[in-house]
Amino acid sequence: MPKKDLLTPFQYDKSIFSKRSSQTQAQKKAKPGNYKETLKRLWKYLAINKSLLIWVVIMVVISSAMGLLGPYLVGYVIDHYIVEDATANLLTLLVMLGIIYLLFSLSTWYQNYWMIGIAQKTVFTLRTNLFAHLQKLPIPFFDKRQHGELMSRVTNDIENISSTLNSSVIQVISSVLTLAGTLGVMLWMSPLLTLLTLTIVPLMFFGMKWITNRTGKLFKEQQKNLGELNGYIEETISGQRIVKAFSQEEKVINEFLEKGEKLRTAGFWAQTYSGFIPKLMNGLNNLSFAIIAGVGGILAINGWVSIGTIVIFTEYSRQFTRPLNDLANQFNTLLSAIAGAERVFDILDEEEEYQNEEALDELSSIKGEVIFENVSFEYEEGGKTLKDISISVMPGETAAFVGPTGAGKTTIINLLSRFYEVNAGKIYLDGTDISRIKKESMREHMGFVLQDPFLFQGTVMDNIRYGRLDGTDEEVVEAAKLANAHSFIMKLPKKYETVLNQDGSGISQGQRQLLSIARAFLANPSILILDEATSSIDTVTELKIQEALQKLMVGRTSFVIAHRLNTIRQADKIFVLQDGRMTEKGTHEQLMKKKGFYYELNQGLAAVGEHVTS
């Protein structure tokens, strides 16, 4: 017997995950819209529980057999004990009939119980694989998609698969077995009545084909619209401050209604067409019953068949059309699940960021020498963001990047951290082309302090420890002290155990930035990347952040994008970018003597004590 413990938390099938990752491009291109291919891939997940599935099939066979044997015994009792008015052995047959229906009930209960476990474990594996795969996708993937739409695939689409597996798999197996068994017994008992029963099959086939040709597309459209609506909801909730600041509540409501109307329309017609199926099947079922009863009555009157045979056939005719009805209903449910599965597999087929890195170098330590050699890059074809950039930064130096918005400052950081890959040229780290270094290995030696510090829902301690998960409590506290964050943390209700809401709401922007600096201290990186780390900060907090950043940059190669004059002045090298090209480079003093673009920025903005870049 199978074990009751069907679910093992925090595990997923790595073998399927690794096999899927190595799919060829040809396989990927063949998948979309291919129901057969999608079902085969779903089966690979179900097959993880192959032994338990065998038990389910056994229970389905038993229940199907009992379902066939029950009506036969009823007809036998009518012919031999009611029509012939005999009572011998009647009690024995009635007990047998009771045992048959008891076995039918037990086998049905067990097959449902085990199938629910299989379905939940399958969906758990699929959802875990999907979530794990999302963590391995490159940044450009997320830049091009709504986050809410991706969330819909992890939740709604997989839940759709779950509900289908819970019911449809058993129903399909049971229906096929019941159809085959019923047809076999009916042919054995009366080929003529069987032929009459089968007259409704062509009507069922053409009716089903007409309906499913329409519902398949509609269910796909429904899932697509649901994903888009979820994406829009996530976007507007995240941007509530902007919505309210510009009084755009009515606009977002109207856009929501527009997207909701698309979902409603697709859902309405999908459910309307699929609703025709039970009506069609019930009508044909009644037609079959009438044919058997009418023709069978004539045959019985003429003595060609017994009354018991007619009773058996009327029940079997229902048992023959009922599986067809069930298959038709499940087919629509299956179409909806396949539409969801295709959206899930569409994500799983995206190429991983760390794919094919086995032969690349792994860094145990780095000095921090960075060289850009004639680097060019474009986010989209035909619109170059960087053009022939060459820079050299030695270990321990601080390099600052200055220029107007869109000049390519952040793009340089994205290329160095390999969030994006260069289109032309080379980037070297300690003399090694970074395309020959494993991304994860390289990033382990980098620390990031960004303009918008992201904090996870959890304690202050956990958020700082995110920089290095094996950091001790003492090391976390020391990092907070170095980042000038310790004093405000100690004023929080539970100090380091204070739970922050998602994205750190509940503390100020400056305090969130200090925590992100503490996180970087704990990570102890060789290369430090500061991207507008002091923007939108009040003067008092800025002083604390500046002091913390100065301590953090000591002994590290630092890349700074900033618009505070004091940060720029202290850099060892300043690179001025305009329209994706490097127009000036040097120290603060050297660039001021040239009286170029950098000089003009300083003169204009220093006069009002403002930023060095816009």
C-alpha cells in the first residue's frame, strides 16, 4: 500500500528541472499551442509519483468493474427472481450486490484521496520549479514583463492546473475504462441494441468538435486577460502614491474596467460555449434511453430479448453516454488547464542566466582592477546607449560617473555586474574577460548600494544579514555600527528584532539606505557599486550616509554614480558621459581646469548648492 505521507516540504524534482534547462531551441519553438506536447510535459511531473498512480489506476479499475457488475446483477435478479417469481438464492445475490456497491464506494474514495495527494505534490513541484527558475532568469527578462502578470503564472495558472489534476485525471481514466468495459459487455449481450446505442456517438462527436473549436481559444484568451489584469492591479497598488499625487484615480479605474471587461467577455463566452456540452450530452443521453426503451420493448414483446436485458441496457446506455459526457466536460476543464500550463512552460523555457557556465572560471578572491575596452551596448536594436567606452580603474580606486540623465551611467554598472551583456568590446576584471567568469562567482565579490534601497519583510537583523547569510549576530551589529545605523535601530520597538514591512515601510528613506549600507558592510565586497545612493535624502541623514560610505569605500574599488558635489570631488577618477559617449575624464581639479561640460555643471549647480548632475 502507498504511504500516507504524500507531501515532502521544501523539495522539488531537480532532475526534471535540469533536463528542462537543457532543452533544445527546436523543442522550445515547437511547444506553444501544442496540446500534445504540453500534456507530455505535465505527465513528466505526474510520473514522479508513478507507483502511487498505479494504485490509483487499480482503484479506478475496481470501481469501473463494480460499476459494470452492479447493473448486470440487477438485470439478472429481474429475469430469474422477479419475472420467474423465484426466491431461492435471492438473499445471496442481494448480499453480493451490497458488497459490489461497497467495493465501488471504497475504491472511489481511495482513488480520490490518493489522486488529491498526487495532484498537490505535482503542483508543489511545478510551482517550486517555476519559482526557482525565476530566480535564475536574467534582469532583461523582468524588465520586459509586468511583475503582476508573472505572479499570475505562479499562482492562478498553477492553481488552475491543480484543480484540473484533482478531478480530471481520475475522471478521464475512469471514463475510458467504463466506456471500454460497457461497450464490451453490451456487444456480448446484444449487438443490435449496442448498435442502436452507438447511433448517438457521431452526433456527440460533431457537437463536441464544434464547441471545443471555440472554447479552446477562449480559455487561452481568458488566462491571458487574467494575467494582464493581475499585472495592472499590482502596478497600480505599487504606484498608489503617484496615482493619488496626480489625482488619476478615475483614470486607473477606467483602465481597470476596460481590462476587466476583456476578461469578463472572454470568460463569458468560454463558459457559455462550454455550458452547451452538458445540455448536448443530456439531450443525447435521453435520446439514447428512449431508443433503447422503445426498440428494446418491441424486441421483448417478440421474445427476442428478456426484460432483464432491457433493464441492463438502459442502465448501460446511461453508463455509456455518461463517460462521454464526463469526458466532454473534463475536456473543457483540461483546455483551461493546458492554457495555464502553456503559460507556465513558456516561463520555464526561458534561458537561464547561469546556463552553460560549467567551463567558466570561478573566483576565490579579486584585486579589483577593472578595464572597459571599446565597449558598446544597446538595450534595443538601433538605439545605442553606450558607444566605444574605454576606462581603466585600478584596485582601491574610486571612479565616479557624471552626466545628464540617459547618458549611460547606470548602463556601465549594469554591464560590469553582467546584468546585461556587451554588444561590442571587452570588460576585464583583474585581467580576465568577465564573459569567462561565472556570474554568481563574480557577484559574490560585489556590493551594491542603490538609489532605492529594497528591504524584505522581516526583521532588521535578517535584512542586514541578507548581505551574507552566514554572518553572526555580532557581525550584523558591527556592520550596523559602521554604517551609522546602530543608533536608530536601538530606538526601534524591538531593536534588531523589529519586523519591517515589505520594502521597509515604517522607517524613513534615509534609514532604509543606512540599512542597505550595513548590508554592504556585512558582505565585505572587493568591488563597491553606489548608484545614486544619496539622492532624495535630507541634509542631516546625508552626512551620516556620506560618512558611512567613506568608511565603506576604504580599500575597495568603488564605482559611484552620484550627484552630490562632495562625493564627486573625492573620486580618484571622474568620467563624464554625454549621449553614450565619454567626453571627459580626469580628477576633479583636472576637469575644472579644462573648463568643459564638467566645469559648467559645477559652476551652474554649485552656485545654488545643488547636484552635479541632473
